[in-house]
Amino acid sequence: MGLQRIEFGVRDASADAGCCGGGACDYTPPAQAPHAGEVTTDLLVEGMTCEHCVRAVTAEVGQVDGVGSVEVELVPSGASRVRVHSERTPDQAALIAAIEEAGYSLQA
């Protein structure tokens, strides 16, 4: 079994917030057009503040059956957008469980 590569982008959507290292993030992921037949699911996740948070959520969500890639728009002072690209509509309960396993929760 080979390694699976999960592409994700991180963007600090808050002008004042900094990453773990104290500096401001300025990376903006390239725009991605959905592929034919691809399903995109957006989730708002609370409590994410840095790239470590992004990696934890991306790793857990990336293990959900059918997930092809995960992108995160980091908003340290609010709800971060987690965009899941998959072959079919993913099991919502599995996505929520993955986010909770990483230590975070969906926006109420």
C-alpha cells in the first residue's frame, strides 16, 4: 500500500493573528475548481488557532472513507472553514467524529 498525499492550504484570515511562531501567516492556497463528480463539503470548526490545529484536523478528516483532500481556511479568532473534497457525499457522522477526535467541534 502506497502513501496517500493530502493537499491542503492554510490561510490566516485574521490580519492580527499569528501562528505558533508568532508571525502572521500569509499563505493563500491556490483556487481549486471541483473535478467532475467531486463532492465538496464545507464545515465550520471552532477552536483552531494555528498550523498544528490544521494538521490535526486534516489528518483525522483525511482518514474518513472517500475523502480525497482537505483544505482549511484558518480563522484563529473564530470558526475555521474546513473544505472536504470527496468522491461521494461523506458520512456526516464520520466527519464530525474525526473533528472531535482531533480535539475540536463544529460551530453551533
